[in-house]
Amino acid sequence: MKKQRRELQEASISFLDVISCGFGAIVLLLVIAKVGDPSALEEAENQLLGSVKDYQERLFKIRGEAVMLDERLKSRKEQLSELTERIARLKAKLASVAKQSSQLSQSQSREKEQLQLVLQVLSEEMERLLGPEFQQQNQVIAGIPADSNYIIFVIDNSGSMKSWAWGKLKTEMTNILDIYPEVKGLQIMNCEGKYMFSSAPDQWLVDSPGIRKNIIKKLDTWNAVCNSNPAPGIEAAIRNFYKSDRKISIYYLGDDFQGRSIGRVVKIVDQLNKAHRGAERLVRIHAIGFPVLQQQSNDNDNVIKFAALMRELSYNNGGTFIGLNSLN
């Protein structure tokens, strides 16, 4: 009789199933449950939370800096926009000025052409009235020949002149310069031959509106005093600056003559400014007398000698002597 093994096999399989499920449950419990030291786990969790907090703070800081940079960028964009508008306005003004300059240049050109036409008509009329042989010998303004292209001022800057006549002297120097709108060279020295501009001795000052203003301005601080004798200054002016191709006028400005002999000064100047073979003198010598001493004292001898000397010098050297009757 055969044994029945089928039932034993079913019972074995069921037992194995139960055992397997139990082990599976235990494994799941081990996986789910926290394994290790609880304090170590808590420390690791705290460190992780600290790192998260640190990263959050850094993120907030970066966001704040980003906001500030955005504001600065916005401000820079606004400034750039304003500068762009200003540049556009300046370009428009520049274009307007350039247009006005062009129009002014054209207007001046037309006026110049008209003046040339008028001058031509006047020249033709003068030739018709005076004849073709007429020639103007020199340019005379207010009695002073203004045909020179180099001007030298020899100034008596003694105490009496600086105390009483200095304002009038500056006015008269300005008037003289106005007679010559443009010259090739200027120079200023006192009656001792000492230069106003010591940095440029024996050299011509280049004429310009700026140098003319500077000359008048520097008179107030010019302290090289002389002894009211024109001979040294005139002699230095002729020796240092005369050349045959230069038309030079010397203007002597003073109030009196403190020298001993009028004749000696006239002789010195005549020998130095001597004409060659009937030609004109080397330079013209003009003089302006300022009425200082006769208004301040009763001793007029030096004033009379000054007037006689200047009249003789100007007459002998192709110039003009003007004696002022007032300092006003």
C-alpha cells in the first residue's frame, strides 16, 4: 500500500510562506525604523538645518544686493538719458552758431566787397578832382603822422607823473594806440631806457588786443622810476630797435625836463637819428606834455624847458609835440 505524501508537501509550503512573511516584515521594520545613535542623528539634523538657514541668509543678501544694483542701473540709465539729451541740445546750438558764423562771414564778405567798391569810386572821384598826378604823402590823424608800423613809448614815470598825471597818461596812451589799429611791434620803456616787460628786452612785443590791455594794466605796478631826462630812453630806443626796413615812431610822454642842457639832448638825438643823404630821419619822435608842475607849484622853469625841448625834438625828427592844458 502506497503512502500519501501530497498532504505533507502542502503543509511544508505553508510553513515556509509564514516564515518568509515574518522575515519580510522584520526587514521592512528595520528599513523604516531609524538605525544608529539618536544623538548623532539629532546633531546631523541640526547641522543640516544650520546649513539651510545659512544658505537662506546668503540668498536674501544676494537678493538685496540685486535690488540695489537694479536701482543703480536705473539711475545710471536716467543719467545717460539726460546726458544724451544735453548732447543733442549742444549739437543743435553748435549747428546754430555755425550757421550764424557762416551768415556773418558772408555778410562781412559782402560788406568788404561794398567797401572796396566805394573805395574804388572814391579813388576815381579823387583822381578826377585832384588829377592823376596827386599822391597822398602821409597819413595824418589829429596832426600826428600815423604811417609807422612799429611804436615805442618812452615814458617819464617820475614821482610827479605817477602822482598827478598817471590816469591821464593811460588815457592818452590808449588814444595813441587807437590811431594805429594794428602794428608789427610795440615796446615800452622809461626815460632811463628800462623796459616795462623785462622778460623781453630788446625784442618787439607782438601787437594784439590782449597785449595792449596788458600794457595799460601794467602801468599801475611799474616802479622803474626815471629822472625826467628823455635822452637815455630815446637813445636806447633808436640803438636797440632801428632797422632800415622799419618805420618807427617814438612817443615821449612827460611833464618836465630835469637835465642841464636842452642843446645837449638835441645834439645827442640829432647825431643818433641822423638822416642819410637827404632821406628822412631814422625814426619819428612825437611828444606829449602833461601839465603837472605848473598846477602844483610856481616854479615853471623845468616845464618851460621841457616844452622847448620837446618842440625842438619833434620838429627836427618829423614828429608832433602836443602840450595838454588839463589833466581832466
